[in-house]
Amino acid sequence: MNTIKIGMTAKDLINAKTSSTKLQTAPERINVRALAVMEDTDKDTGDMRPVGYLIEEDGTVYGTVSATAIDTISAVAEAIENKELELPLTFKVALRTSGQGRNFITLSVE
């Protein structure tokens, strides 16, 4: 997997990796100035896994391993690269439960 980063410097990426807050703790709406998806090592298994990061305009960094949220972040990054969207963007963050009782995060662009 290639690293996707929009509006993030190398410093932002390093800081996101080391000091991000879990996305599920974010307020219902966040104003995002930068985003990224990259691979990182799972501390429990040692396996590589994708991680998504969102940086708010106030500097707060949220990280997630939610596949649903990462898919949205990747789609938004592609739309930005295609000049269909531009940063900053407001995302709505929602915590949902599947029919099987699994909790997951959804992101929608407002």
C-alpha cells in the first residue's frame, strides 16, 4: 500500500503516528485541513495494517484503523487529487453497530 497524504508534511505524519487521538472520541463534526492513509505495524500482532489520519484545523489529530473510515478517507483523497473536492472539509463522524453487533465508524463529507 502506498502512503496517501493530502495537506500533511512529513512532520505532520510523524506526529500523527505517535500522538493521534482515536477517531471514535471525535465530536460529531470535525473540520479537517489534512488527511492521510498509511501502513503501520499492529502492536499486538506485528502485522502491517492501514491507518487513517485526519488533522483538524485546530491541530487535533485523529487516527483510525476502521476499514470503513479508511475507505472514506481514501475516496476523499482521490476526489481532492481529481480536483472534485478541496480542503478544508467538514466530516460527520458517526459510531454505528452492525446487525452482528460489531461497532464501526462512518465518515461522511458535509
